[in-house]
Amino acid sequence: MSKENEQEVELLTVHSRTDVEQVFHYSAGRYLNRFLTEMRDNAKIIGVKCPKCGIVYAPPKEVCDPCYTEMTEPVEVGPQGTIRNFTILRAPFVDPETGQAKPVPYAFGNVQLDGAGSLIQNYLLADDDSKLKVGARVEIEFQEERTGNMRDIKGFRLIE
């Protein structure tokens, strides 16, 4: 990336709620920055495709794992996908980032979005958790108000 383009990159802020608030400012990198801003601004998931083996990574990365090839081609993936694994949590949980209690039971798992070769981890949203299974189809659900971080994804809603 040239010095001129570096000046144009929007830096995103990461907040973590702990006893002492620590705010870090850093660049997410050109690919992850585009991934986060596309979610925030357009409610879309943008990955990158390896020019050598064709694997699409979402969230994106700069170098393909098996090929060690630089990623160059942005690709839109989803909004639907397939549950690859999951767990149902029945114990109370307070999210350390928000301080809010997560109602139980709730499901959390890995989803492979259509067009992607990698997995995204997030909440699985279903009215009846007995309907969740590996291979079930889901659709991404975004928060109404998005800020440019992974929490912009509310979860993956089970398609019935």
C-alpha cells in the first residue's frame, strides 16, 4: 500500500469493557478494514479469493494459508450459509464486552457462508434450538445500527 493510500484508510476503534477501560486505535489492514466497513455501510460480507487455489476467505486475510499467495480479488459472499458446527449453552453468561447478560439457552457456532471456503463464528438464532443441526441452512442477520466491528452481525437466523 502506498503512503498516499495509507492516509485515506479509516482507523477503527476497538472497545473492551473491563474494570479499566482500555481503548486501542489500530489499523485493521486493507482487507479487514474493507470487510468491516462493507458490513457497517452496506450490510454485506466481502471476502478475498486466492488467485492460485481459488479459496475465498471471509473474514479476509492477506495471504492464503495453503498457497502462501497474496490475496488480491475481493468477493461478496453469503448472505446465506451452512452450519458446520455449534454448541448450545444453557449456563448464564455475561458478555465481558457489553456487560449484558445473554439469555439462555443460546447457540453459538461456525457458519460457512455461500461462496466462502472459511468459517465465521457467531450466534445462531432459532426459536427452537432442537431444530439446529450441522448442515442446516442459515441467513446472516445484521444489527440495525452498525459500527464497523464483528458485533455488526447479530447472528445467523435458521432458515426453516
